[in-house]
Amino acid sequence: MNSLHTKLSEYAAKCDEILLSEHLKALVEEAAKETPQLTPDELVIDDNTILLDVREPEEFASGYIEGKNILTIPRGKLEFTAIDKIAKVYGEDAKIIVYCLKGPRGALAALQLKKMGFTNVSNLKGGLLAWLESGRNIKNYLGELKLVR
């Protein structure tokens, strides 16, 4: 059975192939310029922070960043559910940290939230992989997981 690290690495390689599109690269670069990009060391998770995972449900099941307020809304459904799941519950000024596996989906999602009127949105630069690479843990139904090389 493949290790978590192997599976994440294989998926990350597939993401790299998708990002070869110049148009997509331009969109991601624009999103990264328009919204704050926080490294794992800069990220402060307190009781008021909303951690918004924009990966697909099966990706979320593999592990997520732990916090008091965790939401999972796949990137493709964000615009249709953000008002009900975020604005109506937490308000448009809530502190939202968006993340995905490597960062691009998170950056695009953060920009969309900003365009929708959310005022305090940041993206985790490098996504969940950067989080793991920095020595931090993720959690799933098995417990806490840490990247081991």
C-alpha cells in the first residue's frame, strides 16, 4: 500500500501538469497578487479563524488542518455555498484561511471570496503540502499524521 507521502506526491505531480496551461498560470498569479499569501509560519489559527479546505471530499478525508472552525467546500461549489455556509454563519468580515493541496485552488478560491464581498481572506501559500513540509501535523479519522521522510 502506498504511503500518504507517496500518494500526495503523485497527486501533486498531476497538479503540476494542469498548471502548465499559461492561461491558468496567469489566473493563479493574479489571485496570489490580489489576496494575502501566508506561509505556515505566518499562519495564526485562533478560535475565530475559519479554515476553509477547498479540496474534494476524498482529499479532505485523507487529512486536514485542525482548528476550531473547519469548513470543507470544494472549489467548484464555492460560489454557490459560501453565502450560506460562511457569510450567514460567521459574517463577511470573518477571518478565513483558504487552503488546498498545493496552493493554486486556494488562491483562486480566496480571490473569489474577496470578489464576493468577504473582507478578511488569506490563502495558505503552498497549501497542505507546505504545511506538512514545515513539520506540522494534519488530522483524519485515524488520528494525527505527520510527514516522515
